[in-house]
Amino acid sequence: MEDMLKLAGQFYEDEYKDFVLYGYLSRIERDLKLRDEFLRLSHIESNHAKFWYDFLTKRGKKPKKVKIGRLSFFFVKVLRKLLGPGTVVSLLEMGENSAIQKYFNFLTKYKLSNEEKEKISRIILDELEHERFFYESKRRFHVENIRDFVLGMNDGLVELLGAVTGLSAVYVHNPKIVGISGLIVGVAGALSMGIGAFISVRSQRQVKESVKQRMEVLFRVSPERAKEELIDRLLESGMPEDVAREVAEKLSSNENAMISLLVQEENENELRSALYTGLAYLMGIIFPVLPYFIASSSLVALPFSILLAGTALAVVASVISILSGISIRKKVLEMTSTGLGAAFLSYLFGRLIESLFHISAL
């Protein structure tokens, strides 16, 4: 009972925050279509919050007053101005995906009245509908590359922090060598990441195009064989056989619809993916490398390098956490601990290399 009420209290808080956040987004958004959609979502989240409020009060539990820090609105506004509405949409989607699974677990785990089950089911349907809106918005604003940006930035921070930390153990009295080496490694890494993203996305698209062409040929040569392949795919997804055969029969005369079901088309562009990944990686190397061009020794630069890189990692983690409903403390701890842990191991490796080869670089 206590666990159920605790979860319900968290749901109320999350829905109330979403109600306020979507309302704020509708007021600052310049795109008319997106603004109307945010306003609609705000009204829906308000109804969800009311349900959880009533759910708690009916069981004698008074919901806590929800406090929303100004930091949340500040991050939303900054991200909207710097990276456009697509970034905000992409990050908000993370929270919606998490909510769907939490509500489903709640629905199946606890004893609820039939009316409550029905209302929670409606909430889940609303959240799934939100997911459809986010998917359409992502396609519209090309925000599939947000993943590339975040991963590129994170890789640039972590890898270069590790590199300059290891080099600091060797070039103790020549920080500029560490800084220049870091830049060289960083540019090479950015090119490698960008090219890797380009090849990956391009290859994936080419494979799908090849499958699509194969299905077009198959449909023209043997429509019955194409229908059987669609049935196999629907059965693999868990659809009952009778329903799968009925769907395939109805689509058997519609080539485009059948191919769309068999081959999921994506809006991702390989050149844009490469640019996002490479440029984000370059942005990430600035923080750990900069102190080595200013400090008098590598040991002086090292703590500032760690501080700047750690702060950048914490900021990225905080932004993702605030907009996606993930615990800020956990996300910041996860990203900073892995990044700084890699730097520490790199420093130990640098000291080991110095001892093994008796290097004393001046």
C-alpha cells in the first residue's frame, strides 16, 4: 500500500510538472503548430495530474505541493534558442517513454477499482499518443541527430580528458605539448567519429533501399510470395495468425502499403549525422584541452581540465535529466564518474609508461 501511494505521489508530481512545462513551452514557442500542440498537451497533463490528486486524497494521502525550479524553465528557454524546438521535443520524448512503462507496471501490479483501471488505461493511451506527436515532430525538425550530438559531445569530453590526463603524467613541465597533442588527437577523433557516423547511416540506408527494391521485384513477380513474407513478419511481431492473414489479404493489392510495413523508412541523413557528431566532438575537446595553453605546468592545468570537463559533463547530464524526468543526481553521477574514472585510469597508465620507459619529457 505504501509503495503504491509513493508511486502515485511521484506520478502526480511528474504530471503536474509536465502540465506547467508544456504550458510554458506553448507561451514561448514561435511555431504556431507546435505551440498549439504544446497547449493541448498541457491540458491533457493537467487532467492526468487531477486524476492522481484524487487517487491520493481518496486514500487519505494529501499530495505534496509541487515545486518547479526556475532552472527548468531556464534550460528549456536556452535550449529552444540555441538548438531549436526539435531538441526540446527530442528530450521531452525520453520522459514520455519512461512514463508509459511505469504506468503499465502500476496498472498490472496493484489492486485497483475498475474505474481506476479504465482511467489509467486512458492515461497510457494519452502517453502513447504523445509519443506519436513526438515522432512526427522529430521527423519535421530532423532531431534524430540529437543523439549524434549528445554522443559526440560526450565522447569528445571523455576521450580527450583521458588523453590529456595521461599525457600530463609524461609532459609535466610542458603543458603546451599536452594541449597541442590533445588538439591533434581531438581533430583526428572528430574526423573519425564523423566519418564513422556517415558510413553507418549511409550503409543502413543502402541496406533498407536494397530490401525495398527486393520487395518491389518480389511483389511484381510473385504477389503471393510477398504476402507470405508480410504474414511472417507480422507473426514475428506477435500478431495472431488469423489477424496477420487478414491484414495481409487486405493489403495484398496495395504494393506501397505492404512495402512500408516490411521496410521502415527513416528520415536520417548521413551528411547531417556526420556533421552533428563531428562538430559536437570538437566542442567536447575544448574543455579538457584549454587549460594546457594557459597554465605554467601540466600539473597546474590538470585539475582545471578535470573541473571544466566534469562541469560540462554535469551540465549535459542535468539538461537531459530535467527535461526527461530522470533523477539529476543519478544522471550527473553516472556521466561524471565514468568520465573522471577514465581520466584517472589514463593518468595511472601515463605514469606506468613513464616508469617503464624512463621517460622524462621537458
